Amino acid sequence: MERSGQYVTPFDFIGRLPLRQAIPLGLQHVLAMFVGNLTPILIITNLCAATSGAEDFAAIQVVLLQNAMLVAGLVTLVQLFAIGPVGGKVPIIMGTSSGFIGVFQSVVNVMGGGIVAYGAIMGASILGGLFETVLGAFLKPLRRFFPAVVTGTVVLSIGLSLISVGVGSFGGGTSAKDYGSVENLLIALVVMITVLALKHGAKGLASSSCILIGIICGYIICAILPLFLSTTGVTADGVEYTKAWVLNWDKVAQASWVSIPALMPVKPVFDLRAILPVMIMFIVTAVETVGDISGVMEGGMGREATDKELAGGVICDGLGSSFAALFGVLPNTSFSQNVGLVTMTKIVNRTALACGAVFLVLCGLLPKLAAIVSIMPQSVLGGAAVIMFSSIVMSGIQLITKEPLTARNMSIVSVALGLGYGLGANSAVLSGLPQWIQLVFGGSGIVPAAFVAIIMNILLPKEKA
């Protein structure tokens, strides 16, 4: 804790950290989540445009992406420092949630796409965010349903669901034409080795900033490779493509220097066809936020989250999502990628994380700065992501083993992972069930694992002392 104006270490949450340390430590958080913060908006706006040719989303996409960075930065600052009951004062980075993509795709299909469908998503997000805020306010009496064995299982599921994402990036991105190429794998491997070497072989700032330095090394490699290798390839059917590791400097050159974010670029539409399914997903994201906060407190600070921290975090999640919708941005929630970064480095100082949040705000105001980050090849991110996401798994294990591994607790974890996570990770098995069940429980495996763990914790009798 800060005393008499003295600086603290990066491993203390409260207190000033010298900017020469705080800025690079915060910047690596931005690099870890930047692409994931923008991808959901690209997916949903492209879908709206594809299903309704009357609307041109090209111009509005740029505005929404800019707003997404601004909103993520502002909501993160609230989560770190809190405004009254809003914010958990926890080392969490907030960003655009990818968990809503499935539900939003369904909304677009039902409403026929276009700007009206996107407006309905915004209207549903405003109301859904307020609904989650109410859940957060009443989280304390609900806390008994989230003992360490349940939150640990949720955190473990989050880590397991992200590992495949990290490995996908490691190969250059699953949508890349040269996915899994030798170049992509070697770039990712060099980044990983650099991160590990600095983490365990260096001291001070070099060790703490190992992710940032590893990513910078990846950038340098990608900038040098065109001197020795061809930047293009040809698919089996003769189509030429640009390799995934190539840095697109034209995107940086074309970006403007300054741009003012637009309030309500899309008019909200309130339609029950969108509101009801989105409300369900806000319950889901509240559970995931509880898991993320539990994971970051256990992995970064070595203790369980308090009722106040969980409630404040969920309230910030809800109000942050409603605030985001006013700027045309999809719901904001805690970013699991950054939970892994905190868990791995143990850097929890909020001055450092706040520097990352301020950088996101600047990216929202200075598009050229954002463009430099956005051109990062997936393989560069993947080299660091595999380590970070695996760290979340270890945090989940730490939470689970905080209590004795009794037969009851082992049954909860094993069935939640085997049945719950297994069903979600292999969502095709749910294809015969109603669509809303597929949307809520299919995909990552986090939600069904949490659901099974909560139900079993309620139903299974506790062992006698």
C-alpha cells in the first residue's frame, strides 16, 4: 500500500507506480485484448449488412470500432477505481463481449438484418445491462451458490475454452489461408520462448513486461521476414493471398490522426424478439464475470474475491454494457484474456492497468495509433496467448483445491467438466433441443459447466464435519 508518497511495486493493487513501469505494463494488456475487443462488432455488422443489402455498413463500422475502444477504456477505469457501488476495484480489463455473438446472430436472422436489427440489438443491450445491474446489486445473498468449488470450476472452464482460441492464434488464425504454416508457427514459438525467457530469466521491469517485449519481438520478426520470404501464397485452386504474418502498413497510413467519437450512431429499437434472448445472455455473462473476478483475485492476489468486489464488478459489467449501447457498441464485460495475463505475471497494480485503459481511450480518439495495434499478426498474439490462457486453468485448479477435495467436491468438478463443459464444447449434441437452449448452452462450455456445478452444489448433501 502507498505510504508517504512512496511508490509501490507492480504486485500491489493500490498505490502509485512510476510511469516508466506503468505504461509498458498497461500496454501489454491492450495488446492482449485489442483484436478480441473489435472482432464481435465486425462479425455482427457484417451479418447485418449481408442480410439487408439496402443498408451500407462500411461507414458506420469505422465509427463503431472507434467507439468500442473508447468505451472499453472508460468502463475499465470505472472497474478499477469505482464510482460508488459501480466497479469492483479489481484488476480487470473490460471489453466487447464475444459471448453474445450467437444470440445476436439469431436476432439479425429473425429481424431480417439491416440497421433496424442492429438498433434492436442496441435496445436489448441497454435493457439487458440494467437487468444485470440489478443482479449485481443482489449478488451478496446469492453468493452462497458460488463457493470456491463452483467458482473454481467456472474459472477452469474459462481457461479450457480459451486454450483452443490461443492455439488457433498460434497457427496464424483459423481463417487465414496459411493457417498452420511453418512461418506462423515459428513466429509464435519465438514469441513464446521470449516471454518465458524474460519471465524466468530476467528481473524487474523486463520480467514484468515479458508479454509486451515478446509481442514487440514478434512485430520486428514480421517486419524483417519480407526481406527473405515471399509475402504472398497461392491456394490449391490458384487464388493468390497475402500471408497472415504480413504487417499491413497501408492500414496505418490510411488512418486519420484524430477523430471524435459519435454518440448514438445507431438509434436503439426496443423489440421483444431481441430483448428476451438477450436478457438470458446477461444472466450468463454475470456468471462469467463472477468467474473472471474470482480467477483474477486468486491468480493475481492469492485470495478469494469479496462480496463487495463481485457485486461491484457485476454492476459495472451491466451499466458498462448499457453505456456501450449508447455508443452503438456491443455489451462490455470482463476480458478473460487479461485474467490470464494477470494470473501469469501477478501484475495487479491499478495504475498500470489504468495506463492500458487510457491507451484504449487514446486509440478511440487517435485512429492511427489504433491502426498500429490492429495490424498485429495473430501468430504474434498466439505465442503469448497460449501461456496466458493456460494460466487461467491453473487459477481454477487453485480455487478448487482451496477446499478439501472430498468425494462431494470431486463429483461436482468432474460432472460439471465432463457433462457440462463437454456438452458446450461439442454443441452439435444439442442440435435436437430448442434454439434458445442451443444459444445459451452451446459454444464455449463455460455456461453449461457453471450451470451443472451450481445445481450439483445445491443438490448434493454436504459431508458431516
